[in-house]
Amino acid sequence: MPWRRWGSVFLVLTPLMSLMGVMMFTLYLRLQAGRRVTGHSNHISDRQWADRCGFRVQSDTFTQVAGSKTLLINAFREHRTDDASVRLLGIVLQKEDALWSRCVFCCQEEGKLVTVAAKRTAHPSNYYFDYGTGDFLCQIPLGCKPRYVGLVSENGEDLSNLTFLPVLNQYAPAPSRLPLNYTLCMPTLFNSYDNVLQFVQAMELYQLLGIQRAIIYKTSCSATMETVLQYYSNVGFLQVLPWPIDSHLKPSSNWLPSLSPGDIHYYGQIPANNDCVYRNMYSSRYVLMHDPDEVIMPTGNVSFQTLMSDLETAHGEKVNFYFPNNVFPLEEKVENSKYDLPEWKHLPGTNFLVHTLREMDNSGLNSGKLILDPRSVLQMEVHAVQAHFHQGRTEKISSELALLYHIRRRKDSQQKRSNLVLDEGLLKVAQALVPRVNRALSYMGLLNTTTGPATRRPKP
């Protein structure tokens, strides 16, 4: 009967039509969610936005503020202030503290420019250099939803040459909804950095521990090191940010002007640290702040994740953790170590698995490193949080729970080899680490074999 044939067709089409309806509704919800997230119902592109406001958008790492010596790095939406604000982070000349500045916001789709006063703060830790980290806090005008902001000084009234920065951190998800748990921030590579072996060992060790992303600021490195950076970028673990500070200032390669004259401490390590903290404020639960020649290791057989869970339980929220420094001098190594591998000997850099003798730290200096809850931090320097956000604090962590391993030149030349302590804490991961390092080096074409250098393999 015809009606039976149509009934059969109806029975087949009904679930298909229902499925299509669900798919269309889901697509509609996603589009609506996208509109709520961006705040722009017609999805204006960055180029269209720039054209409407009539400005240039930042394309370089540093943006010079006309009429001053300030170099802007990035602008961030500040969700922690009572009033909606934007914080512009940069490098400032200390003696320009009396120079007032204004933020210029590009508001809404119609391209309206609004100017407001900026509160300038020069961060106190500059290690006696003329330049240091600074920030400019600007309250967002009522009804403005800025995607871009610029800065002008009292000596730079002309807006025709103003360069705008995109406002990052537009949204602030709850800590439980952050995409990452652990991000590592490493400071600047400079002076043609070439510590290849130790860097590869460190990258593999960090991944073994459970760190999900690493970020490094690069001024200069060797060609071999460039191959290493490219590999870890390609596998999605490392983000390399250009840091051409030597094109704008004369950077020092040390921590005091008396040791290395220049305009700014250690190639701008402190502003880079602050930038990394703010970049990851709403993408990572914790941010680790240390160099490639350092690693924070739990003691005993506790995993890194268990260590962090225990610290959270013991200290609560909005807490940063400080780990005292422990130097393992490069000048001293264990002879005939089974980890002194022949396939690594041709590589530039340090094999940290053969440096297991630790100095006794009697200096009393705070030269350790930190694991941060970035949302609790306002200002950061090398070894400490300079300014916490409301109720934030830093807790010093006992060596009974974890140890900061720092493989570097001898810090205390008075200590003899007999004064050093054998500490094989890093060796507990050696069996898992060695094959990972060899596999990575092989992919890079840098692993030496009994028949010579390995053939470069395709990137994974």
C-alpha cells in the first residue's frame, strides 16, 4: 500500500530530521556563545577594528611611547581591581617617574577613541640599573569594551603616530576551568646561548614531571640551539618569544652594573618574568619561574602532582611557593658515572646527571626560585614576589618536601670537594630520562652513534 511506503520513509526520515535539528541547534548555541565571548555580534576582524579607530597595531615585541623612554611590552585586562581596568606592562626609565601618561582606548565597533589618566608604577627591583620594570594602570571608561589601547606621555601629545596594543586576558575563567595546570616561564637566552645538552635534558625532565607548556624569551642563541628550540616548538611544548632588547637598550649580561655595565639587568629578565606571569594568569593554575639549568624536584618517591596537591592542602589558595637555592657546581662531577654517555660528549653544554655534589648554602641570601599562583601576583622579580594581590602570600618550602637543583658555576669558592654533599635526587628519573633525551636528539639529528651522527629524521 502507498501509505505503508510513505510510512516507512517517514520512520526513516524522522530520526534523521531530529538529528539535523539537534545539530543546527548546537551550532546556533555555539555561535551565540562565540558572540557572548567576543562581545561583538558581527565578529569584526582585528583589521576592521584597526581601520575604524585609525591606528597601527603593535607588531614588534617593544613599542616606544612617544615623548618618553618607555618601552611597552603588552597590555592586559585587569580583573582584580574594583573598577574595570587595563594594565600596560613595560620597561621604564626610573628618573621619568614624574612624567604623567594617558591611556587611549579604542571603544566599540564605531571606533570611538577615549583618553583617561594612567597611574604609573615603577617596580622597585632594578638592581641599580637606570631602566627597570613598570606598569600603567588605566580605568576603562564606562560603556567601553576595548580590544586595543595605546599610551601617550605629556611630551607626546600627537596621536597620529600612536601604536596600539591588543588587550590580552579579556576573560577570567575560574581556576577550576583553566586549560593548563603547570606552565614554566624561563628568562632570556642571550650571548648566543649554546647549552644544548642541558637544555634538552631539562625539556624532557620537565615533561616527565608533568609540566604542560614552557615559555622562553630569546635574544640570541647558536645555530644548534635554534634547531633545539624549533623541535620543541614543533612538538607543541615550547613557545619561543622574541626578545630583541639589544635593539633598544644596552643590556647588561649580569645582575649588577659593577659586574657588567648597561641600561638594564640581565637582558631584561625581570620585565620578561612579569610579562610571562601576566600572559599565563588565566591559562595556567600554576606558573613555575626558573632557568633551564634549574629544576624543582619532590624528595623521596612523591610525584610532582602529589607535591603540589599536598602544598595546596597545607597552605590553601592564593599562595606562592619559594624553594631555596641548591648549587651543584659544574667544576665538580662524579667520575666514571654510568650516565657520562659517549653519544652526548660531542654536544655543547652540560650533562647534569654527572653533577651530584651539592654545596652547603651558608650565604643566607634569598636566591631560590618560585612556583606561583599568577592571580595572586602584582609584581615579580627574579627570586621573590615583590607585591602580592589581596591576601596573596609566599610560603618557603622545606627541603624535606622538595629541592631546587641548580647546576651552575661554583658559588662558594671556599668550599672544597670534601665539603660537598652527595645528592643523587636527580638520578631517580635518569632511567626514564635518558631514552627520552636520546629520542629527542635523534629527531633533531644531533645524536651521535657508533657510526657517526644520526641522520636527521622527519619531525614528529
